[in-house]
Amino acid sequence: MRNRSHRSRAVLAFAAATALLGIAACDATGGNSSAPSGTRTRPSPKPTPVWDRSPASMAAVGDSITRGFDACSVLSDCPEVSWATGSDPQVNSLAVRLLGTTGAAERSWNYAVTGARMADLPGQMAQAATRKPELVTVMAGANDACRSSTSAMTSVTDFRTAFQDAMDTLRGTLPRAQVYVSSVPDLKRLWSEGRGNPLGKQVWKLGICPSMLGDADSLDSAATLRRGKVQNRVEEYNQVLREVCAKDRRCRFDGGAVFDYRFGTDQLSHWDWFHPSKNGQARLAEIAYRTVTARKPVT
């Protein structure tokens, strides 16, 4: 009897000590005394990122550059070499890079129109939205500066209004679609690079960007002032693109990468020495892919 009583007292003492240790451990770790015994706290699920670096479909809107104008033959579209949706392996378009060759053929669409200005973009966006793309690419604005004269250039206010309308049109249907916005190219550099080619200058006389390319060989004060006005307007357009895009959490501007790219003669059409060649289209695709797949947006 004495041995059993001694063992009972030992068991009770051990149980009490264990209970005290459990309470102390719970207090030390900030435990919740109301939590059911033996349960584990499940980790919170990771939030869905705002920007998907590998969208499954895409549509392109814009102007002649996105249509591959003059890249294959004179004064003609050549969408197969488009930086955005083209199928030409030498270009390796953004769609091919993101979706693969088959995916690009099945799930990318080009609604750009040669000669389009920013005012035409809302209509193109409405068309693109019908496809429900996960990514929409925008390259527009060159034709707003490439007018018959500097006085005919689209005002900065009208440019901003049209671009905002285009974004609102897309958001009205596809609030979660992503948008890649290219800066307007440096038109003055394109003039500087192309004006040394006699054939190109003859094509320019057919009406390609007269505000910048007219009187291509003239370096007098009037011509210099005219080209400077066009250049300033392009820079103002790019600031608008940056600002409007920055207000949309699912929009990425290229940070001025296309404007800053130093296009050389290899990157220019050998028909008009102004629009991108296949090589130039490939460079545009590289810039777009780098922006779309970056971990963080360009600032």
C-alpha cells in the first residue's frame, strides 16, 4: 500500500509539472489559449500578383510600325514581321516570345492601322477587347507628330484625352487586362539616319512625315526650328503616355526605351529609311519582351 501511494503521488506531481510547463510555453510564445489543442495555423495564401509576366493571349493596337509598314516592300504593310504579333522567325515577335509559334498564331491579334493617330485608338481598343486578350500592346503617336506642318500636329491636350479614352474603353470591358505602352520613337534621329540615302529621300517626298522629313537636306534656321518643334512634341507625347499609364496598376510604360533606342541604318526600312526594317522590328520586340517580363515595372 505504501508503494502504491508513493507512486500515485509521483504521477500527480509529474502531471502538475507538465501542465505548468505547457502554460509557461504558451505564454512565452504568445500562444492563443482558446485555440483547439493540436491544431496548426495555416499559412496565408500568397496574393495573386498584379502583373502576370506570362500572359496567355495578346492583342496589338497602334499604327504603321505595328503593321510592319515598308519592312518587306515599298508603301505596303507586312504584318508577318510586326514586332508585336508577327510570325517571321527573324523578328521573333513579342507574341512568339510569350506564346510560342503556335500560340501566337492562335491567340494574338493585330488591330493596328497604318496612318492611325491617337484619336483612332479608342476604336481599336474596342475591337481588341472583343477577343478578351490578357495583354494589349500600344504603339501610337508618331502620326500625331508626322503631319503636313507643325501647326497640324495633335495638341498635347487632345493626345492625352484620346489616350485616356482608349484606356477607359478597354477598362470598361476588361478591367484586368494588362497593357504594354511603347514610347514614340525619336523621329529626329530617324531623319538624321535616313537622310543620307537618296532613295529614301525620294520616298519621303511621297508624303512620309513631312513635318520632320520635308526639305530633308535643309539645315537652315527655319528647318531646324521646325524639326525642333516636332521633337519637342514627341517628348511631350511620351510624358503623357508615362503619366496616363502610371495611373493604371495594370499598365507598363517602356520607360522611354523605344525613344532612346539608337536606330541605325540596319534597323531602318531599305525602302523608305524611316520605318523599322525586320531588324528594327526585332529590336522593338526585344524592348517589349524585356518590359513585359521584368519583375518590376520600369520607373
